[in-house]
Amino acid sequence: MKTALLILLLIVVFPLLILVIWVAATYNGLIALRNRFRNAFAQIDVQLKRRYDLIPNLVETAKGYLKHERETLEAVTAARNTAASAVARAAANPGDPAAMKALGGAEGALTGVLGRLFAVAEAYPELKANTTMNQLMEELTSTENKVAFARQAYNDAVMSYNTRREQFPANIVAGMFAFTAAELFQVDDAAQRQAPKVQFS
């Protein structure tokens, strides 16, 4: 009787225990990877908010010099507000495909209008000589670089998460517990992938 019970334990319970441990370990690994890309997005969020905070100061400083460029200044403000809304939606659910695509589009549009603002500002020597404008431009450039690094870290974390959730046999656990694919943060328009060039000299 003891031998039969021992055989039953070895044949049924032991493999079941191994399976439960494996499922738990895989689940916890997927949770860790998901938390990593969410944290990476939080770093992007911090840098983008810094960028959005700089833009109104930039527009206010330029407003006094660019009186005839009201349309450009309004476009910058509108694009900044759209991008700020998009980042708030993406921050609520980092990796969500619709939110990340909307953010990529909004960021591309903002970069485009900022480039237009800088091109217009080049034609105004008094604005180019303004120390406040130059400081804001330097801060914006620094923030753009930080956004690029944070975006790369986020995309790397998303890639690790997506790769793990697609690999067999982890994809079984991912499917059982609804671990959905996360979206990369990318700007679709190749011309807008470049940060606006800021050179007032």
C-alpha cells in the first residue's frame, strides 16, 4: 500500500507540483518585465512633462518678437496641448497600442511645429540674441536628449517583455493570464523622428 501511494505521488503529484511552480515562476517573470516597461514609460512621462512645461515659456518669450507669426505660435501651443493629452492617456496604460500610436503621432506633430518655430525665429536677430530664449533652447535640447534616452530604454523593455510573452512555453501562461502585447513608442513620420535643431548663434 505504501509503495502504491509513493508511486502515485511520483507519477501524479510531483509533476503537478513542478507544473505549478513553473507557471508561478513564468507568471512572476512576465509581471516583472511588464513592470519594467511601465517604469521605463514613467521616465519618458517625466521628461515629456518637462518638455511641455518649457514650451509655454518659449512661446511667451518669442511672442514679443514674432508678432506677425501668430499662427505659428498658436500651432505650437495647440500641438503641445494635444501631446500633453496623449501622454496622459498613454501614462494611464503604458504599452496600449492605441495610446502609444496616438502619442507617437502627437509627438511627431509637436516636433514638426517646433521646427517651424525655430526656423521662423532664425529670421529675428533680436530674438536670437535674447538670453532667456537661448536658455530655454538649451533646456529644450537637453530635455529632447533625455526623452530620446528614456524612449530607447522603454522600447528595450517592451521588446524584452514582448519577446518573453511570445516564447514557447511562456506564451501559454501569457495567454492564460491575458498578458497582451505592448506597443513600442515610435514616431511614424521619418522627418519628424529628429529632434528640432536648436542653434541660435
